[in-house]
Amino acid sequence: MTDTNIPPHVRPELVRDFNFTDTRGETDVYEHFRKLHDGPDIFYTPHNGGHWVVTRYADMEHVLGNAKDFSSRHQSLPKNPIIIPLLEYDDPIHSDFRNVLARFFTPKSIGDLQHVSRDLTVSLIDGFHGKGECEFVRDFSQKMPIMILMNLLGLPADDTPYLLQISEDIVRSGDPERQAAGFERAAGYIAGQVIPARRARPGDDIFSAIIQAKVAGGRSITDQEIIGFGSLLIAAGLDTVASMLGFITKFLAESPGHRQQLVADPKLINDALEEMMRRFHIANISRMTVHDMEYKGVTLKAGDCILTPTSAAGIDPRRYPDPFTVDFHRGDKKHLVFGRGPHQCIGAFLARTELRVFLQEWMQRIPNFEITHGETPIAVPGKANGLRYLPLSWKVA
């Protein structure tokens, strides 16, 4: 560990060697984040450009929900010099950009997509059901939600593998150069293919809406903002639901008692989904301190970045009794999976719909499944934790 990224106002006893993108050999991603609870509630790490880390649910909820003191200017660490529209804009312009997307994520719009989601889910499962095995990430989680998003963005399905790799480099790489290269490839794709095509022939898709929108009192969205906006949607939208699907399915593969509960009572699925999301938070995002302040006895300076690793929030024993245990009947399952405050995830309703449809259709068709014998799933941390490899098998009647 080096002290080159430790500013003078940070007390030495609050410095800790922690890198949220590196599990240091820990095979369980969530054990990596659980270890945060062994130290102070807030500490400073020199990794990823140097930043603070809050470790408890209550503090994360406060930081994420308090836009007056904590700006969204730097949600990604290490700091990206390019401001990403919507994600890293504060109000009032953040609200203008959010309103551009709003109509695509209303309950009515998502209701229409639910049928698409169900048809895709059934089709994908039927494609490998008879084989008695699948590699879940490749065969399902990187297909169903991504096909729906590609449709919303109006992008060709054939471009999915290329965009998935860009998403992986941006969201999960701890290498700033690789992240920057990912953003550059996304920018080239949007500037070279998407913007010219939508200007020539607008459609009823998100990119067309962005290009035609007016913000900040009537100005058009600039090409640079369109590129940034699109890069965000590609990076986050192609990854988050797929990651959540992976962790939920891995848990169920290893938990026959929980599977049986869902088979015996399908009406339990909504509660089960909220509890599994509570247990498996995936986002590790940051905020920037707006002004000099004291928080819980710690001196924060304007411009300091603060990581809110929600992966530790869902397993915080101060917030949840017996937090590692998944209890579908848990009374309080409120969580931070979709954030808090003005930047709360606009796609939360769509994500819940896709996850619910998956559970309904999968548990009906493949109620008994397990991790393939002799195989080991691979989970990785990042801006969003994810499953890279999940081999499953089941008996075929």
C-alpha cells in the first residue's frame, strides 16, 4: 500500500488497505465486502485514486439520498474525467435527462415488455432444458435481459457480443486504461453508427428520444452528451440484471430448501425476490463531497470521493438480524439495490419484472438443479459484482 494518494486531512488511523475491485484471493465476493464491518464505519483507502469508504447500511443510505452534501459528479472510481450524462449530472439538469427516459420505464411500457420477457425466457429455457445442463451466464443471463435492452435502444442483436465486452471492461475492470478504452469503443460505436442512423431515420427507441430531446430550457442534447448517455446505458444496462440473475440462480442451485418453498408456493416469488436482492446487492458506486464538512467525526473536504459499497449494506448485521441467512419470510427486506435519492435506478420496475418472470418460468420447468459436479462458479467484484461462470445441471425426465 502506498500513501501517495492520502491527503493531509486524513488521519493515519483511518487509512485502510482496501480495493473494492480486488478480492485478494477471497473466493466469496460477499465475504470480501463483509470484512469491511471489521473496521471503522468510515475509512480512507489510497486505491483507485484515493477515496473514503462508508461500510454500514445507514451511512450508505444517507450518502446516496443526500444530494445537497454529496454530488453524483463522480459515481465511478477511479475518477473518469468525462462527465457521464444522467449518471453524473446533478439537478436540475439531471431531472431533464431523466425525464427523457421516463416514458420507456412506466408501468404501462414495462407491462408490454413483460410479454416479451416471458416469451424470451421460455424460449431460452426450452433451448437447453432437454440437455440437462447449461452454462447459465452464456446461455441465459447474458441473453434475456440484454435482448430486451437492445430492443429498447433500437440496436441490432448481432452487435450484442461486441457491446457486452465493452460493458465488461467499463463496469468490472480495475484497470483505468482498460476502462478508458471501453468508453472510447462505446463512443466510436455511438458516434459512427447510432447517431447518424437515428438522425436519418428516427424510431421509437431510447436513442431516438435522446437525439430529439430538449433539456435545460430548450437546448438540444449535444453529440458528446448523447455519446456519454449511450455509453452509460450500454455499460450499466447490459450488465446489472444479468449480474443479479447470476447471483440469485447460484444461491438457488445451492439451496434446495429455498427452491422447494418456491415450488410449493409460487405466490412467494415476490417476497423471495426482494429478500434475495437484499442479500445480494451488486452495486459499488461513489459520491463526491460538495463542501468541507464533518461526518461522524471525520473531516471531509470538498471534492473527496466516497464509495458506497452496497454489497456490504445487504449483509450489515446492524441493519438486518442474521444478515447472511436468506429468509423469504423476513419482515423487513428494504434494500439499497436500486439506490436512493434523485439517482435511484429508473429501470427498477423493469429489472423486477425480468427477475420475477425468470423465477416463475424457471422454477416451473427446472425446479431441481445444482452446480455441475466438479465445477466452480466464478464471481468477480467491480462497479457491479457479477457472475462470469455458472455451470448448472439437472436430471432430464
